[in-house]
Amino acid sequence: MKVIVCLEDKGGMMFNHRRQSRDRVLNADVLAQCRGTRLCISPYSMLLFEGSDADILCDESFLELAGEGDFCFVEDRALAPYADRIEEVIVYKWNRRYPTDTYFDLDLAALGFKLASSEDFAGYSHEKITKETYIK
């Protein structure tokens, strides 16, 4: 599976059971990235992708159900239990600090991931979003 996460500057993913931020340009980029493959998400994330014509699997057990090559947009889950199944990680960085109580729990370097690409783009509500792609 290929994992997609959004992180603030300290690696935070959520605060008080809520996403820290959202951006419609980022959501469009996620959908473009996943075109032609399945996007697996939790019911919590469905709001971000409602109305799209993407092939979406929305289920509480989406990480267990994801297959090889599927993209998993992860906002509210630990990923360490699935580390051996992850082939690629796409990190969108907000380039801001937000209050955080749920953190990204993978050490990508220790798991053998290497940075394959990095690009900055302007979001709708964020001047700069950084997209980094890590592969094994």
C-alpha cells in the first residue's frame, strides 16, 4: 500500500480528534495522485473527497483492506502496525505549527525509505504546501 499523510512541522497529524487543517488544492492533488488506482480512507476522511469520481474504499478497516498499490489517506491512525506492508509514503507538509496530540509514528529512514521527490505548491488556504514522496 501507498500511504498519504498531512503533517505539521513537528510531525503532528491531529489535535483533539480533529484534523489540524484542510486545503482543497491539496485534496485535488491527492485525487490526481490516485487516479487509476483505489483510494482507501476512513469514514472520518470521506468529507474531504465527497463528490469525486475516484475509486474510493471508505471503511473503518481501510488499512487492513488495502491491497498492494492502493493509496491510503491516513489522518487518524497509527501506521507502525502496517509498516511492513507500506511501499511508498507521500507526506504533505503544512509548513506551520498546529496544536497536536496525534503524531506520525513511522521513522521513515529507519524503515529504509528514501526521499524520491519533493515539491512545493500553493494551496488554497496555505501559501506553501510541501509534497515529499518516499520509496523503499
